[in-house]
Amino acid sequence: MKIDPDSTADFSAQIAKAIRDAIVSGDLIVDQRLPSEAELAEQFDVSRPTVREALKRLAAQSLIRTQRGATGGAFVNRLRFEEAYDQQVTTSTLLLSMNSVSFDVACEARYALERACGALAAERRTPDQLATMRAEIHRQSQPGLTDEAFCASDVTLHRALVDGASNKVLSYQLAGAVEAMQPLMNMITFTARSRERIVALHTDLANALEAKDAGKIDQTLVELEAYTRELAHSVVTARAERKREGVALHAQSTPKKESRPA
């Protein structure tokens, strides 16, 4: 493992990448102890604080774990899909919010990915996953439920559908779609949506899942996407109308300057 002294990337980032690449390639295997900080510093010809920073980067990605004591040190960690969900959600949320992804693009991506799970979920869903969806539908029907709690329940229900596909790779990939895109979409549409209609569509979804009807699952997700887009467009239109009314009202209330005779 080497670093490039002429690279623009700082040394700690290069060291972290070199170790990460060694883990990915299999040169460093799960539970293998990494060389000590002093040994790594000598190997890369850098200071120990630089090595320490590189190890912090790797630990933040759950690629290594540290243990104290005589037999301690840094060890290659076995990264599990479940442990990577939070990173996927955080990254997806930042990408969407910082790069101004349009609502339609996010909505299209989210439902295309979720529909890909529908047929698999029809075949593989467990009683527990179906029970989770039924419980969330009951929760969403409660008249005193706050908007925040309704949105959280919405995410939990769709997460259960995705996990019903019993495919860890799909569940991981859709962590960003369901748990990042969906809350952002809810923030835009929650003021306009009919809870009764959402509950009815969610009930159709659960019924189709219970009946193992892949076609009905797909159809219901198509209807949910269409309703979500409709809500977003109505909210955007209403905001634009309020803005025009505000501008017109401001213009009417601003006194005109009297022209002076020449």
C-alpha cells in the first residue's frame, strides 16, 4: 500500500483509500488486525496523527473497529447491510437536498424502484411484514395523529413492503429511496393530501400483498405515484398563486411618486 506525494488529496484520505482498497480486494480479510499506528506511519512515511485520522475515516465507514488492551488494535470489520442503511439514507438525503433534484425526478425514481420490489414481495413477504403494514394503516386512521407521526408511519409501511422482497441488496438500495426521498416528498405534499385516500391506497396495497397479487401491487403503486405527483403540482401551483397575489397587493399598497412639473 502506497500514497502519492504529488496527489492533491491529503495523506490521511490516501491512506484510508489504500486500506479500503485492500479490504475490498481481499488482501485484508475480515477480523484481520491492521499494523499498529507506528507501523503504518513508517510504511506510509507520515506522522502518527495522519494515520490516526485515516483510521477515523475508516471507522466512520464501519470498515474497521478498534479494541483496547494488550490484544487490541484496529481490525477489519464485517460490514453488514443493516449497518450501512443510515449512511445510505444520509447520503441520499444530502444529494437530493443539495443538488435541487426536482420532485418529479425523485418521485419517478422512488416508485420505479419500489415497484421493482412488488412482484418479489408478493411471493416472499412474511406474516410479520404484512402485520407491520396493517398496524401502520390502523395508526394512520387515528384522527389525532400528528402530521409528523403520519409521515413516519408512511415510511415504515413502505419499508415493510420493500423488505418483503427479502433481498438485502434491494433493501439497502431502497433505504435511500424510501427513507430519504419519501420524507422529502412528504414535506411538500402533507398539507394537501387526503389522509383518507392515502389510507385507502395503503389498504389496497396490503390486501394485494396478502393475496399475493403482484399485478394489483403494481397498479396500486402506480396510483400512489400519480396521486403524489398530483399533490405536489397542486401545492406548487397554490404557492405560485399566493406569490402573485402578494406581489399584486404590494404594488397596490405602494404609493406612487407624484411627477413634478418641469
